[in-house]
Amino acid sequence: MLIHRIAAPFAAIVFAACGGQARGPEGSTIADPTARADLRDTAGTQVGVASFTMAGGEGQLGVSVSGLTPGEHGMHIHETGACTPPSFESAGGHFNPASSQHGLQNPKGPHAGDLPNLVVKADGSADTTVAVSAGLLSEGTGSMIGGESRAFVIHADPDDQRTDPSGNSGARVVCGVIERR
């Protein structure tokens, strides 16, 4: 992963200026988060934020991040709310309470923590909103905000959305502990 040392301090200023909330398409602010994760790279530098919200009965994930390699990156909710750099292996495997196989395109899947790929622009940043299961943000066994904490992880490579257990998405390059709001 190529970390843009100039972009990371700039991103911290931008996140502070917008109250730490993720921005959606065209800069719209994501509603009050149900859960949030401050995202850090393998050096421990804050490079972004992920905000989970409910809007109209639907779950949404807003991600604002910088310092990544341009292109697609797998992103997932991991089972353990720990992000010890540099490898973030402390986050454990994907959040998978139903013991499904990995992948949004896998007929025997997906894991509850499987998410679409994150598309990073040429400048190394991404600022997007994607739909997530409302079950992730409600009470119950499929919820990521229950009694145990979870982690949000961005990987080095794209997720193929089929291969069990991780979609061949490569190393963990950004991680944040998801905190309920």
C-alpha cells in the first residue's frame, strides 16, 4: 500500500472540519451515525472514517478515506474489535454469525460482514456511501453492534465476491474498531 504522507495530515484536518462524519456522494453528510470507526493505516495514522447509519429503514455505510492505492479494495466487517498494526490480524476473520460462505455473489453466502468493493480514485481517496443490511445495525445475532465489538477493515486488493473465506482480497491495510453511538 502506498501511503501518501502529505494526504494523511490533510485528511485529518478535513475530518475535523466536517465533525468527523463521513460524506456521501456530492458531499452530502451522512445522517447521525448508529456506529462509527476511525480508520487507521498500518503505521497507525488516522486516514479516514466509516459511519454506519439507518435511513428510511435501510442500513448505510459512509466511507471517507485517503492514502490508498487507486483502484478497487475489498472491505469487510471483521469479528473482533481490535486493530493492532501493522497486519491487523487482531481483527480476526469476517463477521459471520450464520456460518455462511464468503461473497456477495456466492450462492452459499454471504458473510454478514461482506461488503461491496471500495473504489479509490487516482488521488488515493474514496468518499462514498453503500447500502448494508439493516440487520447489521439492529439488535440480534446478526448485528455488528451487539455485546461484542467488531472491526471495519479495508484490504489491499479487490474482493472477488466468491472465494471463501476472504475473496482473495489480500493484506489488511486500513482498520478501525466499530463503536456504537
